[in-house]
Amino acid sequence: MALKEFAGNAPATRLAGTLAQGTTTNFAVITNGGGGYPTGATAPFVVVIDRNTSLEEKILVNTRAGDTFGSGGTGLTRGYDNTAPQTHQAQAVVEHVYDAASATEASAHTNTTTRDDHTQYQRTDGTRAFTGLTAVATGAPTNSAIADVAAVGAGNDLAKSTHKHGREAPQWIPHTFIVAGEVFMQASEVDYICPIFIPVKATRSVKLAKCRYMIHAGTSVTAKLQINGVDATGFTGISVTTTATETDPADIAMADGDKLALVVTAVSGNPKNMSFTVVMEHS
């Protein structure tokens, strides 16, 4: 595609003198008439002279300096955009226009999928690699075809993560135990806070990651988590107060059907309305 320069504040102006049919170097417009027109700094631009008359002619202008179009003798393309070179008299109207060639190219760029206008981008058929990247062989990906993320440098966050190919990133899914009203310690009935059962699909993994908890009145509750009736390492002796607090020990792998229970082991100062959220990491 041929780039063009456009300006939205170029008013119609007039020729300062006659423009002969064969002139291809430059022409001048009336004093201050060039203000607002493109300069050609980024690309040529198009003007039309004597529009809607038998002498209508479009001209591709390479440069403009002040009121001189084609300044520096860098040239004009006369009879542009399927018009014919004409002789134009002084005071003929000069206007900046959007040309049919640009409109056609823009439409083709949008609608013709076989065009290759942007060579810096990957083609849809994969025949051009992105700059700076190493191409990966076609076919089913293998571990050897995936670059070690550590190669990006120890200071890069990507190097600190584990690359998982063909799987989603791990997700944290919360579950909240709610004890409405006063919280009691019932040692003979450890399941008075209803437990939950953890489903784990084949080829997937679930881990007990952390918990966050608080009471809304009273002094404190001492609690723990148990998995299938056994204390969960790192999740015992938890002091629940009116300040929201988090416990984040080492993750514990869960098996399909495991029973996860919250057990109250002590209370102080008539604690009320406890919220206890456990976070499960699914991957």
C-alpha cells in the first residue's frame, strides 16, 4: 500500500499564477494559502485543481513549504488518480482531497485476505516467523520443543513459574464454614460444624492451600482443620479473633472423597458468628 499524508484543516485556496500543462516541478498558491495543508514530511498528498469542471486535475504533491507545492523541485505527479494534466489559470481553486486510489487500497487491505501489506507480522499460513523468536517444529508439541523458561533470566518473573503445557493455570477455589450465633466447644461432637467432601477428577490435583478466618464478636475461638479425622499439618491451634487473619502453611494434597472438617477445640469470651474460609488449589 502507498502511504498518503492527510490534513483535516486545509481550506480551499487558489493558484498564484498559471500552471502549465507540462509543469512537473512546483506551483504556488496565493499568499498564506498553503496554511493547513500537509507538508509531505511523512508521505505525499493529493490536491485537485478546478474540481467539477472540464479542467479538473488531481496532482500528487511530494512536498510543501509555505505556499509552494512541490518545493525544492522534488516534483509533482500530474494527472493523478485517473485524471489528465491540464493548464490551469491564476486564481483557479485548489483543494486537498481524499483520492480514489487510497480508498481502493484501504478497501483491498480490509477485504482481500491474500494481500501481504504488513511484513512485520506473522502470515496466516505461518511462512514468516516473528522477529526475535525461534520457530518450533510443526506437529504435536513435545517437552523438548518447549524452551526452558529459566533461559529468560533469573530476574524475570517468568523464570520463577512452572510452565504447564496443555493445561490451565492453577485456580484457587474457596469454601467458607459459617457458624451463626454463639460458637461452642463440643469435644464430644467434633462434627457439629458440617464437614465438606473434596472431589478430585482423574488427571487433576487438589491441594489445601490456606485459610482465612474471623469472629464478629467475643474474644476468641481456637480451631483446627482435620482431613478424614486426622489433624492437617500446619492447620492446628488456629486462634480466631475479631481481626481477619490468614494461615498459609505448606500445601496439603487432597484425594478424591477426602473429608475436610473444621473443629473447635476451645472458646473464650462468648465468641459469635464465625467465618472460616479454606482455599483449595485446583490444577
